[in-house]
Amino acid sequence: MLFRSVPDKTLAAKSAIIYKELSEKYDLVLEESIIMNLLINPEYKYDDHHFNKKGYRLLAESIYKILQDNGAL
């Protein structure tokens, strides 16, 4: 199972610690960086909160690679 974190609403804008704790507790694959990497780059966003076509493509490719690397596909 893939567990994808979303940024915590702080100035540091890092993943909320709960995602790491839950992934360790339930032995889940955790992806912590792709959302932040997309959110900080205006090239991948339609507006302040939503990805554009390029952003969603990179998100999907990232998830696909993680699933492949972990034997889910």
C-alpha cells in the first residue's frame, strides 16, 4: 500500500509527522516529497492550490514509479 503525505500547514511546509508514524506502524510505503516539490514550483500549478496538467502528470508518474519499485505493479 502506498501512503502519500500532504504538507503540514506550517511555515516550514513539511509533511505532517503523523504520516511517518502511521507508515511505520502499518508498514506502508511513504512518499513525502512529490506534493511539496510540485507545490513550490509555479510551473506545475494552475493556481495556488491546484496542479495543472503537467503537475498531475508528474504526480501520476511518481506514484507509478513507487508502485513499480515496491512490487505493486
